[in-house]
Amino acid sequence: MAQKKITKKTLMKSFHHWYYGNLTCFSQEHMQTFGYLTSMLPIVEELYDKKEDQARSMQTYTAFFNTEPQLGALIVGITAGLEEARANGSEEVDDETINGLRAGLMGPVAGIGDSLVVGTLIPVILGIALGLSTGGSPIGAIFYIIVWNLLAYFGMKFAYFKGYELGDKAVEFLVGAQGQAIRKAVSIVGGMVVGGVAATWVSVKTSFQLGSAKHPYLVLQDKLDAVYPGLLTAIFIVFCWWLMAKKNISPIKVMLLLVVIALVGVLVGFFNPGLSY
């Protein structure tokens, strides 16, 4: 009996299903489960001729799944390789093996992906884009759209095919000592990048002063700058982090709270919106 081999065309189709549809029918109950199913469907259809075999194989991937979608392409590639091995009669690969691997990799891949992609790569690209947008230029937005989509596409493609090539050998790297070191290093770099972007592009200043408008004897912002330049900015950034990280308040609610603080600050004269009519 000839060995079954997934064709490059089918692998590309599977990858594109994940790239475009990893959030298919996304819900709190299933998360990326249906996106995973759509990506495995071309693989299963090529490896198995009988409908009952295809249904049995697809049933494996109905278990809950959720991870960082860009780096998560690696897991999809790994299971494509494992499914190929199962179709060729490997006794070591069964439903429990595949789902155990998927469940075991969700967390580590999410940790690395969130640190590397969300915490480091995106802030760096956004920082460059913001610089290019100075003066209202559309170049920054165009830069971000092009660069992010190119990096996401080719990065996910590389992860998918590397996972397919390595198979379960990738597991040891991801969950072992090397993977832990990478996650720690990337988290540190991500924190530095986010701090640098915040310090560069976030500016909170007060217009509070005592005395007449022309001859004030106390300008609060000047005093703060003399002691700690950017103090109000740092306070607001730490405050937002505390609300989201420690109090589990959603980013949307934090943004609404900042709007309220800004409105009240303007009304009492603590902030100056700089508007003229």
C-alpha cells in the first residue's frame, strides 16, 4: 500500500483556511474551534476516501481550541503532519494524542505569540507608522497596512509549514527550557517597547495655575517638569495598567473612563483642550 502524502496544493489550501478563517464563527463557547475545523477539512478530504473516515477524523478537531492565531498556525501545521501519519497507519497517533498535543500547546503558543506579536511586533510597527503620520500624512496608515499584512501572511505561512515538517518534534522546543527562555526574553522586550511607545506618543499635561492669566505665580506643569518630566503621563499609563491588569476592567471601559476624566478635567480647569472658536 502506497504511503499517503499531503500535496503542496492541499497544504496551501489548509493554510489559507486558517489565515483567513481562524476566527470563523468565533464565540465564547468555541473560540477558534470552527476555524481549526475549516483548516483541517482539505487535509482530511485528501487523506481519506471514505466519508465515514473523514467524519471520524474531523470529529477529533471539534474539541475546544484557542491560541494566538499568528503563531498558532504552527499547531495547525503540526496536526496536519500527525493526521498524515495517522492516515498511513501509525499506531502512535490517535484522537487522544492529537488533542492532547493541541491542548498542551495552546497555552505556550499563546504566551509566546502574545508577547512576540501583540506585545512587541505590533507596537513597533505602530510606532513607526505614527511617526510617518506626523502632520496628518496617510503614509503611516498605508505603511502599517502593508507591512503588517505581509509580515502576518509570510510569518504564518512559515510557522504552518515548519510545524508540518517538524511534527511533534516542535513540542519539545515550545514547552521546554528554550521555549520558556524565549517567552521571558520576548516579554521583557515587549514591555520595553510598549513603555517606549507610550513615553513617545502619550502626552498628558495640566493647564492648572494660580494667579492671573498673564502673571501667574504658580504654573503646575512647569513645577512638575522641573521635578519629573512626564509625571502625569506616567501616572495615567500606570493607572490604565492597574485597571486592566489588577481590576480586570476591559480596555473599552478604561477608554470611557479616560473620556470622563478628560471632560471633568476640562470643566474644572485642570486640563486645557486647546480649542479656539
